[in-house]
Amino acid sequence: MNNRPLLYHRRIERIHPLISPQQMLEKLPVSEKSCRTVLTGRKEVEAILSGADNRFFLIVGPCSIHDPVSAMDYAQRLMRLRTKYSDSFCIIMRVYFEKPRTGLGWRGLIVEPRLDGVIDIAGGLETARKTLSAITELGLPAASELLDPIVPQYTADFISWASIGARSAESQIHRELASGLSMPVGFKNPTDGDINTAINAIVSAREPHAFLGIMQNGSPAVMHTSGNEYAHLVLRGSVHGINYDRASIEESSRTLAERGIRPALLIDCSHGNSQRNPEKQRDILLESIRLRLEQPQLAAIRGCMLESFIQAGTAALEHCTEKSEYGKSVTDPCMSWEMTESLLAEAADIWRYSYDSKN
């Protein structure tokens, strides 16, 4: 009797082949306009992180994308604000398709694109790529969290800024991945609030690595990277409280400098910093801007992240397709479009007044 099959696939029920990244890129190519949008977004963010551009960086958008129609509705609105406040802010859209879960739950559009409990990663990857294409065609750069290390081969050519989330920052795989990405990458502090974990990740991601991956034709390969000099810190608060306060920013800046990294960080106005109350994001953003403008020693604050959608709050998955729930988050609660529009106007007034008074 041949027992060799028992050595592998014992718990794999079925295998669903995917088309290669190259086939996906050929099926849904990057247009000339999208290419310009992506490269412009990357260059703007790099300039802000390096200090060459004094504008404030804002990543604004839904906690997660579950519906391409409402995502495009939101993108069109946000594009108008990107243009309106381009003298003060570099605004790019938060376009998250993968959701890490502390336990179980909806894992994002790429895994379950129809929100019906059916796994369809092939369909999800295609929907994600179409959505990114449509958003960048508007001239609006996109930001996304990278969770699965294979997914970037299918989507990264549309992304101008990437996040390694709180639950992935300690992962060697994600540090290696970040070291080879073509866009700036922000590492969030873990949920326990330890910034050293994120800073260790930044130090690692800035160095060359060699690791197993896949080429665009789908073949396995050893990837040799040069390191990502734009890996940086994102302070997202923790289960113990906030870390957007002056003391936390000073500590983060000092620790980065001690590790030989020019201090540059973003404040996540949601998650632990807001204790998941979306309306608190207003005070966090305005406080972060004031600290940046009024305290030279806090110049490391380069920008903020905001969770915002068309409607405020959150919708249950089983009701999210109802008309009354259109444009409402199915994961973390977001602030409404009206609040977002008002907040960015207020923030721009503060920013412009500060610079006008200095000149």
C-alpha cells in the first residue's frame, strides 16, 4: 500500500487554481492615467516623509471596501477635496480589501466579495483590481493594508501607500515583504501599544532581504530586495489608551532617532486612539495639526489617517445591501461624509492661517 499521499494535503479539502499575477495584469492593465496617479501619489508621500514637502499627509476613507459602487461614489467626493486642499494637504484614499480578524468574521472583499459567506478569492482579486483602477483613473491615489503576502503581486501596481497592520508588524514575512515594495510603507504599533515592535519592523524593512515569493508568471522564486527607505511609524493607540499625545510622539521620535532613523510618523485617528468612537477623530486630527504647527520638536508628525464613509456608523453584514445602509461601513464605524467635509475645511483653515501668519 502506498501511504505517501498521507504525508500531505491531509486537511486540504480542495484546491482552486488562480490565474497568475501576469495574466491578471494583462486582463486588467494599468492605464496611462492610473500610472501617473500612482507614481504622483508615491512621490508626494516620499517627499512629505523626507521633509522635502511641508504639506500634511491625509489618508481618508472607509475602514474597508465592501461595495465598489459606494466606494466610487466616495472616491469622486474625496477627489474634489484632494484638489481643493492641494496647497495644504496630500490626500489619498483609504482602499482596504483585506481585514485581519482577532477571531472570526468577514475577511474582506478579496476573500468574500459578495458578503454571502462564499469564498471567491479569484473574483475578489478581480473586483479589487477593477476598483483600484477606477479610483486611480479619477486622479486619486490609493492606500491599502497588505495582509496576504501574495496579494501585492495582483494589486500593488495601483497602490501609492501601504500599511502593515498592528497584528502583522511583528511578522518576519511582512517585514521582508515591505523591504521590496515600491511604495512607502507604514508600520502600526501593535494592539498592546509597544512602539518598539513597530520600530524594529521599520529597521528590518529598511534593510535588504532574501525570501520566498512568486514571480508575476506564478513561478516560485527567491526575492532579493534592496530595503525600503520609506518605511515609517504609524501610531494607532492601543488597548491601554492613546498615543497621539505629546509625550508619546516625543518618545517615538527619540526612539527612532536612537535607531538611526529620521523621525517621521503618522497618527491613526481611529482604532485605539479614538477608542472606536469615530466622532473623536475630529479632535485627534486638529490636535495633531496644532502640535505639528506649534511645536517644532514635534515636526515628526507628517500626517493622519481618518476612517470616513458616506454615512456614519456601521451596518450589520446581513443588512448592508439595504438601501438605507448604502455607504455605511461593515467593519469599524466611520464618520459621515458631511463630518469629513466639514473637518477637512476646518483643518485647512488652521493650516493655511498658520502659514499665512508666518509669511
